[in-house]
Amino acid sequence: MPAVTHPTQPIEGQKPGTSGLRKKTQVFIGKHYLQNFVQSIFDAIGGARGKTFVLGGDGRYFNDRAAQLILKMAAANGAARVIVGQGTLLSTPAASHLIRQRGAEGGIILSASHNPGGPTADFGVKYNIANGGPAPEALTEAIHSRTRAITQYHISDGPNVDLSVPGKTALEGMQIEVVDPVAEYAVLMESLFDFDAIRALVAGGFRMRFDAMHAVTGPYAQEILERRLGMAPGTVIHGTPQTDFGGLHPDPNPTWASTLMAEMMAPESPDFGAASDGDGDRNMVLGRGIYVSPSDSLAVLAANAHLAPAYRAGLKGVARSMPTSTAVDRVAKDLGIDCYETPTGWKFFGNLLDAGRVTICGEESFGTGSDHVREKDGLWAVLLWLNILAVRGEGVDKILAAHWARYGRTYYSRHDFEAIPTEDAHQMMSELHADLPTLPGTEVEGLRIAEAEDFAYTDPVDGSVSRGQGVRILFEGGARIVLRLSGTGTEGATLRLYLERFEPDPAHHGLDPQEALAPVIRAAHELAAIRHHIGRDQPNVIT
């Protein structure tokens, strides 16, 4: 089983972002494409020789074949050991934990996160570093540079490895350890939360529904919620991972998790509902008849984290991505702790977590996490909510009402305009950038602009500067809009429009969010001339 060196050609356009490299599945299956990218990862980190890696993914189409290819390349590049999730399954937060727990050099995660899966859908590869978090920009740039210069890759011609059963085997001297993807993560969760209190809540008649969306979190939720916490069989729906996610779009938001939304908004619904995404790092939370926005969820979790054993001593600080609402800022001020505003991307939180400056982080795109790993963690957020519900003995609606009464309500929504022609999207943002210096003092839809800028961030830990992170327009009185072009899709561009308005008066806390935000929405459309540039004014998804 000798290692074979294949001559190859550089491939243009392989630019990994904060969430790794995402392309159509057939692009990855194409000749040399995945091989070039994997070899470029090994080259960019100084080689694989003698190192330990973690490997797993969300179970989407092509994961199994990609894993075999990566194992053979790791062996040919001299890796000492690869720890693989059984069946090639590992949620992103579980992979982060495994990297940290086993002292691995890093991990290769096979996922396109919340994007659809299947032969004609999407695939992705992401590299996480030794702290368990996403590769920093300097490394992703080095990987990208290598993909444009690579001339050969190394791969074993040995047989495929059986990944269906836990155990150890070897390939060309490299040890391969297949592990239960759930066990070590479940132990970690039990160490963080008061499982006895949650079991007592369940024993008292509490009912929950968890939608795993036929993605990787299904086995994790079944083990933890149904077996360890005693919830009824069937609490977890869509719990079996499928290569095409059962035809579902594995993105936990009100649009794509419509089955769960309908159940939770119906009479006699369960007490609590939740969903997670393709690779298990995102979450959506619902109460009986009520949807909890990710920004509100972050604020409530920060305000109540001390009710869980792992956070009983209090929080060191909190952090949120810039597009996330300012709701958690008011909690941090009340607690007397720092609140950091970062660009979008979990790697920015990683620096703050590693430096011990923050304990809990969150972003508006349904991602929340803490210092237990270096990734957002969907099931962790759900379990913290369950811990809070169990200790407080109140429903989600009462907890939210009490939170808003104390801190004020931040009405918040995100409008996604998907598959926009890239040229049109960039032209719109270019013209908006040019207008920014003239906007302060301008009144639009009855709102006076206080500040307008292209957000830049100076990392307080390493001093690095990140520019061009999104247009942010602040209005007097606490309203705010943010516009960003997202790179998480594989077709055209996605415009994400974030809308926010602070309402301190409890008498006005019962409005429909879109109604409350109506003047902010109109102002955003006027300022960016959205219909003029992209030919429509209705978003594909509203969250």
C-alpha cells in the first residue's frame, strides 16, 4: 500500500471563508478538486507528519467517499493518527470538543453547515485549529494561496477503512480510531448542566419537540433528550441523518423549520420547541405560541446563565457579532461585565474565549455558544434553555416578558435576499458606501441618522484589524440597520438586511416585530435603493 504522488494543476477560485470552502457537490467530486484542497491544508500547516487530526461531518452526500480520500491522504502525508466519528458523523461542536480533549493538531469537518445536501446541492470542507475553533484568516489565506500554486498531492492506494464500528485500525502506519460521535459530547453536556433538575421538570409533565432536520444532531438529541433526560420517545423528530437531509433545507429558522413552527403555534402545543441545523452548530428556540429571536435568546441566556452549574460563578464577559441586536449589551451593563462587538465569524470569538475575556458568545444567525468549545453549539443552547426553565419554573413566554420588562424589548428581524446577481449586489453596496459620509443628520421615514459607517474591528487580543465588515447605520433613539453580503451560499450573492428598534415601554412590547420595524424597513429600502438594484423588494426569508 505505497503512497502515491499525483501530478495536478492549481485550481482557481478555491477561497475558503470563515465557514470553510463551500461549493456544489459536483465541483468537489470533480477531478483533483477535493484532493487539491486537502493537500493545500496539509501544506499550509507545515505538513501532516507526526500529527493527530479529527475527522467527521454532517452525513451529507459524498461525506463517506470524501472521508476515505482524506484518510488516505493523511496517511500518505505521514500523519500519526486520525480520530474519526463513527459513520463519518461528528457535529461541528462535538468535533471542536474532540480536538481540544484529544490534543489534536486540528480537524477536518465535512459540512456545508445549513446549506442543502445531495448530488445537485452543496458540499463543504472546513479546517479547525488546535483550540477547536475555525482557522484564522491568516491560515485560510495561506490555504487559498497554496491551492493556486499546488502541483502535486500525496495519497495512499490502500483499501478503504471500515468506519461503521468503533475501534482502532491502521493505514500505512497511521492509526485510525473510530469513535462514537455522541458519547464524549454527551458527557461534556452532563458536566455543564443540572440534568437532575431537567429530569424533574420532565417528570412533572413538561413536553418538548426537537426537530433535528434529518441532520447530524439527531443522534445527539436522541441520546441526551430521550435517553439521559427521560423525554418521551418521539420527542426528536426527523432524527435520522440522511444524505440529502430528507429533502429538507437544514436551516433552523421559521421558514425552513415550518413543521416545528406549526406545531408550536397550535393549541395544546408542547411546552418547548427547538431545532438545529445540518452540522449541529445552530439553534432555533420556541415556547408555546412564541418564537424567540436569536438576539433575544442570547440576551436571556446571558442574564440567566448562573442558574446552570457551569456558569454559577458568573460570566467573564459576553460577545456578539455586529449584526446581532444590542439586547445583550444591556444585560452586560447590568451585570457589570464587558460586552464585545465583533465581525461575523466564530474565529473572532475564539480569540476572546482563549484570552478568558468572555464566557458566552452569540450571533444573530442562530448561533450561540460558550467557552466549553470554540464553535457555536446548537444543542448546548437548547440545554441551557432547559436548565433555565427547570430552575425558574416558568414558561418561555413569562421568561421573555420578565426580561423585556427589566431590559426593554429590542424588536429585531433579518431579511435575506438570496441568489442576487453578484454584479448587481456589489453595485448596490458600492453606491451605498459612497453615500455614507453624507448620511449623518439626514431624516428618513421619520428617523434621524446619527451614524453611518462601514464597520471595522480591532481585535483587543492580537491587535489585528478587520475592515469592510458591513454597513451599519444608527438612528437616534436606538433604531439600527445593517447590510452585508453573505458568502455562505453557492449561487449568486445573498443580501442580509438586519433591522432593529429598541422599545423601553412595556406597553408597546406586544407588537408584531415586522409591524414594529416597519419604518426601519422602509428606511433601509430607501437608503440602499434595493428594488432599483436587484429588481425586487420582497426577501426570500424573514427571521
